[in-house]
Amino acid sequence: MRTSTGIIGLTVGLTTALATAPGASAQTIADEFTCAYRFVDLGRPPASVPAPLGGLTFKADDPNTLLIGGSANQPTAKIYAVPVIRDSSNRITGFGPTATVHADAPNIDGGLVYAPGGVLLFSRYSMNNVGQIKPGSTTMDKTVDLNTLGFSGSVGAIMVVPAGFPGAGRFKVLPYNSSFWHDSVLSADGAGTFNISGPTNTINVGGGPEGIVYVEGTAVLFDAPSVLVSEYSTGRVVAYEVDANGDPIVASRRVFMTGLGGAEGGTRDPVTGDFLFSTFGGGDRVLVVRGFDPECTANYNRDCTIDILDFLDFIDDFSTCEQAPGPCGAFGDADFNGDTIVDILDFLDFIDAFSTGC
């Protein structure tokens, strides 16, 4: 069984209690990302969710309910439904007082994701299986042995590539032990669950991967569709641009966060786009990284600085895209107000935002 090597603390704005806890280490967002992104500590889920924590995702029909694995890696593990508390800006600030059991998920690890039709898939460590739970079920309906399919090591992270990204619908399997990235295909088995193909590739990403989230190319400091990978073994989250199949381009690797202990599963908040990840040990907390959906829209070229380059880049896109349907633009989206057409209203709205500095 994996063990944690530290307690996850926080960077700018983190709570004093965690930062001064025994065994805490310095958690930071990499220098090139600090201008836009920050940590917030959501603390531990309700006491009814037993440690250590596993993968997490938001309930398909309720963006205010987080599903998270408890007693991760153990035969008694379950998925718990945890209500989240949001502020006036819809940012998650904490959890409700109680959690309920959503379903049994024996040996759940860092992967928890929905497949088509609302089937929950979860990684199972260390038997190298993927469990499946059909909508309405409270027990595992099917498990697929990845060993017999040729997948290396034992799976830690899994992901179905979201709609709108290259390779949408492909199934990604990342064994924790081998630190490889494998591509695969899900196919309906006629029983409401899925068969999984053998791996179609093997990419060495290293680090003991446990969580995967995809990031749109319009996010600040991300110039192309990308993926964040939580590395349990190195205590890092790293970023890669992805290719046409949704797989990481190894040469594009950038460190996004460092100094983590026990970084586990990851997911995106469907309301705000924030990045949430759990920790296995390491305080058994949930942390959120904000900044993927920036409030300051005048930073048109997403370089973290509002300057004349934003103005020039918008004018260049606007002159090219006027009367075109949005999104449109080489540097950003000239459909600035999001009304699906690039017109004078977008120009006026951008000038207003730029003149006020945000």
C-alpha cells in the first residue's frame, strides 16, 4: 500500500493551521503560473468520509455534490456523496456537515470518472482493475482486469477525454507503478457497462500518476489544449500540451505545482472551471486551484499582464473576425461578450474592460 510522505500545505492565502502543522512542507505554484493561479484549502471532507481519500468527480446531475473515494486502496472502500458550499461567486469554500454513501468501490484509487451513459469508472489498486458502477447501482457492476489486456503496472489514474478536446471519448489509463500513459477505447458490452481495449500506445510520463484533468487552450498561460497530471511520487502537478489523440506531448512538459504530499485524484468544477484534487494521506484534504476561468477578461492574450499588447491583439482579432460567429481569433476570442457574433458590441465591451484595467 502506498504511504504519504508529508502534509499538503498551501501557498499564498493558505490557512495558518495547515502551514504550521507537523511535517508540512512548502507547496508552491511554479513561477511562470503564479501570476494567475492560487491554492485554496477546502480542508477534510465530513468525518463520515474515512481516510485515506481516493479519486473525485462531481455528481453528473448535481454540480453541488462532490463524489469522492474513502478508505482508498482498501477492499471496504466506498464512494461518498459530499455537498459543497459555494460563495456568491459560485466558488467552492467548503463542505456540508454530512456525507452519504453513494456506492461501494472496493480498492478505489486516484481515478474516478464518468463514461457515456452515466457509468462511473474507477481505478482499483493494486489488482490493476477498472471497476464500473451503472446509474442507480450502489455496488460494483463490473470490473475489468487490465493485466490480461496488456496494461503495465497497476492503474492509478484514468480519464475519459472530455467533449471539446482532441481525442474526445478516448479512454486514458495511467498505471501508478510503471508511470506510463496508455490510450484505449471503451466499447459498450450490451449490459450497460463497457469493455476496454488493450493499450494502443505507451508514453513514459513518470512520477507515479494518480490524477488527470484536461485544460482548455483558452486558459491563462495555456496556449493549446493541455492536460494536468498529478504525480504522487514526485509531489508535483505537471502540464503537457496534448496531440490530436488527447495524449501528452512529452517535450511540452511544464511543472505547474511542486512540494505536494500525497496528490491524488483530480477533477474540474463544472461551474467555475477550478481544479480540485484530493490527497491520499497528506492530511486527507481537498485542495482547489483557482484561475482557469479568469475574472479579468481584459488580459486578452492570457499572459497575466494587461498592457498595450492586449489592445493590439484584440484589434487584430477583431478586424479579422468581425461579423464572424464566435469563437474566433488567433490570440483570444474576439466574441468578447459571448453573444455568438463578433460585432461592434464586442469592441465596446473590450474597450470598457481594458480602460478599467480588468
